[in-house]
Amino acid sequence: ALESSYADGQHASAQINVYERGEKIMDFSGKVAVVTGGANGIGRAVSLGFAHRGARVVVVDRDAEAGAAVAAEIGSAAIFHQADVTQSGDVLGYVEAALNAFGAIDCFHNNAGIEGRVAPTAEYDEAVFDAVMAVNVKGAFLGLRHVLPVMIRQQRGAVVNTASIAGLVGTAGMPAYVASKHAVIGMTKVAAGEVGPLGIRVNAICPGPITTRMVQDIAKQVSPNNPEGVEERYAALIPLRRYGTAEEVANLVLFLCSDLASNITGAQYVVDGGRTAAPVGVS
Ligand code: NAD
């Protein structure tokens, strides 16, 4: 039945029959991927994942040392471009660098983000609020603002914005971060509606706690004397009873950028070990 539904070839350009072309699924040969926040954590895993599956990769980050190391690990299929995503000149810079080096932007992982401080809203520092909004909201906006025109010219492309489960539910003590990630989901829906008619897809991912520097920093803020204890307590609220890895998030990003996700746009996907679905039980 599945084969016959694809047999007329009517939708062949948009759809991939995984049974016929199994070995080709999530193959990014000939594609160019740009990953912001690509030097560390989730962005690093996504950069390596794209390269492993045949893409040429532009690693974008303000952390020059770690960013250059990721590009070196990939080799000639990658370049590192240093940029602060809050500065439109820097964003134009990484777009130009991608086009100069590889001639196109097929996949864009709009991922750079910061967590800010952990403090209640009633005590939250205004400057920290502005800093979180600058990276997580304005940085994501500027990425869309300057990458979408390239994709519109190309008439193709896929974008994944990194939101968070903090874009779906509140977390006491993280007002700026939660607000910023709700905004990322909002921008995702708007952009998806705008560029959908051209076949360009825009989705958001919502990771739960993932074992990167960011989560370690939050744990140190919450419990400076026993950061490991924070992970233990929090993991107990997750159905899978553990934090996720950056590679597990990368798998979702690659899927959403691939042709397997050809009918998926304007959506937000949770990758959180079940944290938001069933945080507490009664038995
Ligand atoms: P990370 O700190 O390991 O990586 C973030 C990267 O972004 C770093 O390389 C950093 O240098 C870069 N960056 C920060 N500000 C920048 C700026 N202004 N310009 C350019 N680069 C900048 O953390 P991560 O966990 O890999 O975070 C990646 C994304 O995933 C973030 O958007 C974060 O909010 C999101 N996220 C993380 C988790 C988690 O549990 N780790 C959960 C949900 C969402």
C-alpha cells in the first residue's frame, strides 16, 4: 500500500520512500549547513552530525577557540566563522562567509543561546534580562532575517530554531530564559507561514535538560556546593530518568532538516525524555 501511494510519482519531488531508498535517508551530500552556537554542546553535535552525513558545514560562534576546533575536527568540509549573533553586521558576515565558501545555505540551525541567571522574577536583574533577550530572541531573529532571503532566492531550505521545553512551560527562577524561548517558538510559526509557499520549512526544537555546559552552569547557580545533586533530583522527574545528550538532540535537528520531514513545518518538537509529558507520578 505504501509503495502504491508513491508509485504515481506525483509527489515524488517532495517525498522520499524510505523503503526504496533506505540507504539514502538523512543524506546531506551536496548540502550546506550553517550552525550558530556550533562550537559547543548541541551545536557542536549538530555540526559533526551534518558533516558525518555528507554536508559542508559553517560553524558559527563567538567562541573562536572551540569553534575552530570543531571545524578542524571536520576538516575541509567545514569552515569556522566567528560572530556574535546579537550584531546584525556579524550575522550578515556569517551568511556571506557561507555563500563565499560553499555557494548556498540549505540547512540553518539557529541555535546560539544563553541561560542568564537563576533568580525569581521579583529579584531578576534588568541587565541580565536584556542580555538573554539579545542572544536568544534578537540573535534568532537576525538569523532568520538574513538567512531567509538566501533561502527565498534559492527557493529551498530548512531552518531549525533551538527553543526549549522552557518555550512550552514555565520554570520558576528563569523568567528571561522562559520568555525568550516562548518567543523563539512564536517566530518559528510566523516564519513558517511566510516561506511555506516556497517549500521552505521552519521548525523549532524543545530540548529538556541536556548534558552540556549550560546545564552544568545552571546547576552550579542553584546549588554551588553540590551541582551533581541538582541533576540527581531533576532526573528523578524525567520518565527516562536521565538527562539527554547533545547527540540525541542533533538526531532530531538532522531529521527536521532532511527530506524525511518534507511535510513538517511551523512545528515544535520536544526531545526531553518525557519531562513535560509526565513529570510526576502517583505510584
Ligand atoms: P552551550 O553553552 O554548550 O552552547 C551554546 C553555544 O552558543 C556556545 O558555543 C556559545 O559560545 C554560543 N553563543 C552564546 N552566545 C552567543 C553569541 N552572542 N554569539 C555567538 N555564539 C554564542 O549550550 P547548549 O546547551 O549547547 O545550548 C545550545 C542551545 O540549546 C541554546 O539555545 C540553549 O538555550 C538550548 N537548550 C539547551 C538545553 C540544555 O539543557 N543544554 C535545553 C534546552 C535548550
